[in-house]
Amino acid sequence: MQTQKIEPFQVIGISIRTSNENNQTASDIGSLWERFMTENILQKIPNKVSDEILSIYTNYESDHTKPYDTILGCKVSSLDIIPEGMVGQSFEGGTFAKFVSKGDVTKGAIYNTWVEIWNTDLDRLYTEDFEIYGEKAKDPSNAEVDIFVAIRE
């Protein structure tokens, strides 16, 4: 794990309110990804700055054991146009702990990295945490996904 400064950014995408209780997040986030792919959301996001897909966890009620929002989308240059059925949100950035998840994302590689994160002694902010699905994640069976967790400096 290393720390990294992230500049403020804006995202447009689709979202769902979920919780890690009773494995609800696995079902909810799986459904969100399915919708993202089947409805071709990537192509419908205006003002994208790249085709990297971000999975953002934000609006935490408390910590990772309580409800929070998951937004699946892309960084954008403007929130002026938010298509119907999508959400747009600005994030402040800050200091983040960076983790790299490697392996088969269809067989729990990302989840296993989150279990590791939940069991670390990080001084988390619970403002926004996110995963970046870029070039190295194109092959889901052998993916590399960066995970950023907001922490106090």
C-alpha cells in the first residue's frame, strides 16, 4: 500500500444505495454492473475525460458496515448535462491509500482486496473510495484494478 494525492474530480454514471450487511452489496453491485454494460452507459456519459470506469463508494451513513452509495461511471469535465436516469457528483479528492487488486474479478478478486482493506488499521475518512477499471482490467479473468481509500493525512 502507498499513499497518493488525488485532485478534485467529477463523475457521471448510475448509482445504487447498498450495504455490506447480509452480502447485499454483492447482489446490488453485480446488478449495477450488468445495467452499466447492457444499457451501454459508458457511451451515454457526456463530457468524459477518459473511458476508465470508476466504481465509487460514497455518502456513507457511518463506516463500511452501514449503507452507502455506489456510483458506476466516468470522470467528466462538466456536470452541466446529466442524462436522465444518471447521477452526477463532485468529489474533493485528497489523500488516499492505494491498493492494487490482481486476479479474476468474476471470482472475487476485488472483494478479497476489500476484505483486506476492512481489516487494516487505516484512519479512513469515509468520504469517497473508488476503484479504477482501465486498460489493465480489460481481461476480467486476469485484471489489475487500482483501489483508492480516502484517509486522513
